[in-house]
Amino acid sequence: QVQFVESGGGLVQPGGSLRLSCLVSGIIFRIYDMAWYRQAPGKQRELVADISFGGSTGYADPVKGRFIISRDNAKNTVYLQMNSLKPEDTAAYYCNFRVQSRIGSWGQGTQVTVSA
């Protein structure tokens, strides 16, 4: 069974940076397109960034130019480097499959709070 363990969140001031990590187990990680999602209080979960098995990346408009998604197939890990953070980036962040139909369970997520 696939498991996602997110880490790296925390409290950061506006303009600061954080690097999130997601360790994935239970699958042949290297063959799957992966993604980071986030959910702010009272809002629906949204796609933030995705990375294909070959390393091609995509970003939601609000984070373009500020966030960088990457993966290390040897470590079964996907990363999200977040720079120039804004208060509106405050949310719980989750990793999962990029293809919606593959998504079954979610990890616990990691909380990111951007505040002065």
C-alpha cells in the first residue's frame, strides 16, 4: 500500500523559504508522475506543482517563479523548494500522484504558516 510522509513545514516570515520533503513507499516510485497539493482552511485542496517520471515540471500560476519541485528516485522522495513565501501560501501541504484517478489515500501533510 502506498504511503506518503511529508515533512519540512513550519512557521516562516513573509519572503522566507522552506523546503518540503515527501518520502513515498509502497510503489515503484520512479515510474509515476508526482505532485504537491495544498489546502488552506476553508478552501478546497489545490494542485501546486507536478513533476513527471522523466523530470518535466509544471506549476500553478500563484507559485510560478517562486516554487521548485524536484525528485530523487534513488531516495523515493519528492521535494518542494518554496521561496519568497507569502501569507497566502499558508496551508497544509501534501504530496500524491499527479493523476487524480490514482489518488486513494493522503498522508498527514505538513503545515506551512507564513506570518510576520
